Amino acid sequence: MLAVADRLSTAELRRRLADALSLLPDIQLINPERGVTFDPAVHEWTGSLPAPSPEQAGCVAETSTAGLADQAGVLQRPARVVVYELAGGLR
């Protein structure tokens, strides 16, 4: 199912599949919202956008793919995210 999610062409379809996965009893969905601080323990940095303000540097700008953990909370797949960065790559 994860391979299907990665190939979906629209954010809406990816969101719907993530919502369906979250209903499974043994799955914990990791779907960080915009503004959450980037956490390398559960997020994979896939790209950067300019930070609208210095306070937002190092925060999630968008989630491209939700992550998954098992029922014990063990990470199976990190959430893939785009992160806000200050100009020059500083965070």
C-alpha cells in the first residue's frame, strides 16, 4: 500500500489513503502539520523552502508523504517533509 501512496499524483489522493491507513488498528500515522518543528527521529527532510520568518526556520513547511509507526510506536517509515530554511541554508 505504501508503494501505491508514493505514486499517487495528487495530494488529495495521498491524504485519502493516509486517512484510510490511520483507521487500521496496528498503524500509527505520522503526518506532521505545517509549523511543527522538524524532528529527524520521525521526519525525513526532502527539500527546503524559504522561511517566511526566522521563527519558522527548521519547521515543517509541507508533508509530502505521511510516515508510519507500528502499534508499539516503532518507526516503520518516516514522514517525508519539506522544511523552512533561512536564506543561506541556516536554520
